[in-house]
Amino acid sequence: MNKRFYLTTAIAYPNGRPHMGHAYEAIASDAIARFKRLDGHHVRFLTGTDEHGLKIAQAARAAGIEPRAYVDGTVQPFIDMDRQLGISFDRFIRTTDADHKALCQLLWQRMATKGDLYLDRYEGWYSVRDEAYYDDSELVAAQDSQGQAVKLSPQGTPVEWTVEESWFFRLSSYAEPLLKLYADHPEFIQPSSRFNEMHAFVTGGLRDLSMSRTSFDWGVPVPGSPGHVMYVWVDALANYLTGAGGIDGEWWPADLHIVGKDVVRFHAIYWPAFLMSAGLPLPKTVFGHGFVLNRGVKMSKSDGNVVDPADMADRFGVDRLRWFLLREVAFGEDGSYSDEAIIERTNADLANGIGNLAQRSLSMVAKNLSSAMPGPGATAGADALTASMMSLTEAYFTAMNGLQLHRALEAVMAMVTATNGYFADNAPWKLAKTDVTAMGHVLHATLDATRRIVLLVQPFMPEASARLLDLLCVASDARNFNDLEVIVTTDSKLPEPQGIFPRWVDPA
């Protein structure tokens, strides 16, 4: 394992409970991390919570407690969600961690030494909900519930006019370096739709960025400037350096930042500019995924359609939820879910597809061969099946390395279809009456194809895959991708078949 891969999610703002957007980002990132580990990489996977800023300060005040006590209570549901969903993070970082505070101040000092920070007065629009500054040209005219004209951010959140002393970052001087970065490394921002958005934004001109606040004190103090705390996004973005081991950490630069499309600007414009100023290497790729919509509608508390991922996982099972989100939603685009869609998709792919394929072949081995793994042999269509599996395996790896998770699962399901076709064409249930040896050869080819399928499914459904590989008698040390060509030992005693994916029927 000499290849290294550092992967991060955006860190969640814990001013409410986790929602499906948090779950989707965590699950997708986890699938990538697991894929890289299985493919021989030494992986560091970072996730966590963003705990400073005005929004947290206001929420704590409303709750009548100190901000630290507030976040200590609200962070735990995010940790619980990750554990429930099988998120294999290496560190869950909190921006209130002591090493992170020290890192932020060191990063600030390096930008100051470069001459990129100066003190001035900020007057402009600020969205507390987004923790973001907006130019007047970005605002959207709307009406409030009383019919009064109001201005909203591009995200549809309220903005307020803010006036206070602030440290500024010379973002305007980084337009040309950023455009050169995009030209030299078009893979830096993915998918292409996000690249085009960011390129257009920078081309339109950059204004210097307000970097500190004085109207509240819940944040990382600006070194040498009493009364100032860092703009929460400086603090939030710097977590990736903290998680890498610090300014000169062994894991930096990051290979991949997975973030929502609504925060790509912070990661693809502000963050590389900060790093350039500090004289640090840049991350290799920022990938902005789409939103997960509830029946096609964006979730909001006011609409009453926010869904708790813990409830969804309890209801459908973690593996079904993970499979649905990564199979149904094209990674990088918006997607939608509903109870009916989850049931239909997972029944089709898991119960009728992977589960049925494994169950039928394993049951025949148990019934006709005393559960002894049959040996290989020539059968009609075996060469075509092998060629198909090899081609689709290549398609799977191409898709995963290209961050097209849904395409990888399309390749997996094509493998299932090919294997089911081979099984049906050779009709081992008929051979059981006429040629048991030939039946065994068909079952061996089917089970070995099933083994390959399940090995490739591991990043998406780790728990169910492990149980299926147990049923196939695949040793625990033969489950990496370099074991794809290692055939299951003949005459292995297979355990009693069990249904891993029973057909899901909505009790409602």
C-alpha cells in the first residue's frame, strides 16, 4: 500500500440535525475512500463539523447556553449518523479542536506575511444562514410574507446589511493565478458544469474578501488584533490542513475535496487563493455534487419535508439506503428520492438481481453437492461470460476513477445481467438430473462471477458484501481488488445459504 490518497468531505454546520444532504455526501465520500483502500491505496478520510460563526452564536443565545456547550450537544448526532451509515472516516475533526485553532492562526500569519491582509471597513450584504458575503448584483428580489420587497441571496436565504471594521484578503489580486490554475488543471474543479460556473465567476472580476468579524466573539481570534475573530469560512476551509497533519502535514495536499454544489465557490476560489498566499500546495480536485431532493423538491424546515437519514436507515436498512443514493443519483447532478423509489430500485437490483443470483446458485450447491464448492470446467458460453466480466470490470474502474459512481454501479448490474443470462442458458437445474459434473461447472462459473460482483460492490454496501463473501467462502484476506482473479478454492465447504436481500414490502 504505497499509494496515498487524502479525501475530505465538507464539514457540517451543526446548527440542526443531520439531513439527507449530509448523509449523501458522507456515503458517496465513504464509497470513494473504500474503493481506494481496496485498490491498494493508503487512505486518509476526513470529515467533521464546522462549529464557529454567527449562526452558531445566535442559536446558542436562543437556547440560553454558551456556544461551546451548544455545539457539544449538536455535534453528536453527526457522529452518530456517520457511525450508523458505516462511514469509515479516519478523523472526525471539530473546528473547536485545539490543534485546529493553532493551525488557523498560523495560516493567517502566513497570509499576513505575504502582505495579503489589510484592515478596513466592511459595508455590504451578509447571509447569516449561508455565512457568506454577497455582492448586490448577486441578490434576488423577492417579497416577504407581508408582501414587502426584500433581497435574498442566490441560495434564497435572507441577507442583512452589515457594517463593521474588518480585515480583508486581497482576493482581487488572485484572479489571474486562479484562471491559470483552471487552464493548466481543468480537473481541479469537477464536474464540468461547476468548472464553467467558477471560471465565469472569476472572469467577471473578484473583490477583496472580508476576513474577520467584530460583532460577535465565537470564532478563532485573529492573532495580534483584539476584538476580531476570523471569518468562519477561513476557519472551516483550514480544517483540511489540520486533518492533514498541519501546515507541513504529511497528507497534504488533498487529492479530493467532496463538497455540495452550493459551496464550490469557497473551495474552488477562496481556498486555493488562501493557499497560494500562504505558499502551500493546492488540492488536486474539488468535486461539487448536486442536491438530493425529496420527491423532486428541495428540503426545507418551512416546507416540512426534511427527512432524518437515521430514520431512513432504520426503516430501509443502511445497505439499501447507500445503494439507492449512489445508484439512483448521478454523481455531480441533482437527484430525487421517495419511499417508493427506494423500494422499487433496491428490490430490482438487490432482491431480484444480486441477491437472487447468489441465492439460486448457492442453494443448488447445497442441495446437489452437499455444500462443496464445485470445480471449474468448460461450459457453453463460459468464454463469453469471462470476456464480458473483464470488460465490465474495466468499465467499473474507469467510472470509479472518474468519480462516476452511478456508472460504476451500472457496470455492476450489467455483470449481474450477464451472469444471470449465462445461468439461464446453461440451465443447471436440468443438468442436475442428467450431468452433475456439468452442473457443477456451471455453478462454479456462476459463483465465481458472483464473487467478482460482490468484491466490486464492497465500497457501496460494505456490510452486506461482507456477509455475501462469507457465504461464498472468500477468505477475509482475499477481498481486495488485487484478489479479483483469485478463484474460490474447489471443495470449500460453503455455509448454509441465507437470503441477504429479501424482497422489501412496505408494511404501510
